[in-house]
Amino acid sequence: MRWQGQALDAGQSSDDDGAIPGLARAGLVRSVQTPEFEGITFHEVLCKSALNRVPEGSALPFRFTVNPFRGCTHACRYCFARPTHEYLDLDAGADFDSQVVVKTNIAAVLRRELARRSWKGEPVALGTNTDPYQRAEGRYRLMPGIIGALTESRTPFSILTKGTLLRRDLPLLTMAARQVPVSVAVSLAIHDPDLQAAVEPGTPSPRARLELIRAITDAGFDCNVMVAPVIPFLTDSTRHLDGLFGALAEAGASGVTVFPMHLRGSTRGWFLNWLAQEHPALVRRYRQLYGRGAYVTPEYKQWLRGRVAPLVEEYGLGGRDGHRQEASPRPLHELVGAGAPAALTLF
């Protein structure tokens, strides 16, 4: 294995060990780098559990998630999951983008957990924290094992991704959908390729994700699209949304879920620092819109709802009543949007 010579022995006493003490809690085996992922360090860990229970009181109708990675090379400026890296004594900014934790044994652990008598076969969601189809999946190939474990245990599951690597597993997902409910959704909120490259520098292009949506629908799945987050004053214009919704409809999307950007915890500072560098004229407007909190004003949410509603109607993106897959589940926008209108989910 070409990485072997580049491994950093986690058992050695070194400055590197002291720099990331939180990884010891995560079961660190080794840290590796490779020229194929310049600037990225992968921290391979042996996880003790694979199923994550959603906190009690959550509005989400699913209670379990699976996350094969922590950190994400998509490097989205607005990513709400950034603060989770702080648990590992890594920062929520550059470390989140470049220090990726890989749960190398997750499929085996998941299979054991799903085999327990106490497991009731409740729906499991993937892609609710970091993307299971980020670039690292091309190297580690964790998802086929995860999909296999869920299918064998007759556990319904849903996947949300920005990663075009999902196309690799479409045959596997098609077979899985014959046995259990499977839902597949894509996140695409920025249609302008230049803006996308600035805000989501590690993600596939809008065009590539539109092609992914078409591939998913061609495989027989309905594909809901998360048009989220809508970034105030950058992606909320009628022109931008009209172009995006038109492209989604042409690609075969079945529906959309729309909500404005949240800026929780340390994500707020990371995004606003970028905004001050790239769009300084907007900083004052953001202070007015968000105040000292994480959410836009109710007035903005209502305004966005009014802007989106006619476009959803025009392009027929309100969601379908049924799914073409025989064993299709509730669509992901229902799982994420808990009780809100399908196309106008505004958190």
C-alpha cells in the first residue's frame, strides 16, 4: 500500500501526538498523507460504535444516523458541522477541511450493531453531518459495506450528498431498494460555478451534480434536492433561483427543500471572515440580518418563502406523491423537513 511509508505512528511520542490529543479518544490507529490529496491528512481510527442516536426532542423523524467521516474536504464555508471538530481538539476552520477522521472499521461495527436483538430496524440517515461521498470515499470505499449492512438487516436508509461518487454505488443502491426502502437526495444550492468554487471549493461543480441527479432518476429513484443553504444577498435573487430551479427540473429532480443559511457556533466566524474578505460591502447587512444569533430574521424567512413558492410551482418541484422504486421510502425532504411543506421547508 503506497501510504504505508507515509504513516505517522500514533504510538510514538512526538509533537504531532501532542498537537491532536483529541484523536486518542477517537481510537487513532495512524495518520496518513498522500500526493493524491495534497494538503489533507487522514486520521484512520477504529470506532467503537457506528449508529449515532439523534438527541431526544429533535424535530427529525429519524432517530439514527451513520457518519463514516469527521471533517470534510468539501470545505463549504457555511458548513454547520464545523464545530464538531472541536471535540477532537481540532479547529472548526482549516482543520475541519484538511484533517479528516476516517472510521475504517465502520461497516463491521455497524453490522454487529444491526444484528442485536434490540435493533428494531428503524430508518437510518447518512449525510446528515459530513458527506459520506466526499473525495476520501474514493480511496476508502466505506459506503458499499455500510449499504450492505443496512440492506442485510432490512434497515431503511436515506442518503444526502454533494458527492458524485454516489454514481459508483447506484447499482448497489438499486439492488438494495428491492429489499428495503432507500431514499437518495442531492444537495445543490449554488448554480453559479464561480461562486460555487469560492464558497464550496472542494465540491463537484453544479453541472456535475446536475448530471448526478439525472443518473439517480435514470436509475429509477426520485431525487429530492436540498437547495440549502440559500445564502442571503448571494444566492437569493430571482435570477439565480430561477436558473437553478429550471436546471433542476430539466435534470429530473422530483422536488426541492429550501432554507436560508444558519451560522451556528464557530461556523459563524469562519463564514463572516470569508465574507469580509470577498464581499465586504455585505458585512453590515449580515449584522442586521443575523444580529448576534445564528438565524436570519423571521421577515427574511417569509420573504424567501414568497420568492421561492412561485418558482416551485412553475417548475413542478413540489415533490411527488409516490416513488418509482418499488421499495421506496419517505423522501429525504420529509425526514429533514419534519412536517413542513415539501418545497418550502424553512428552518
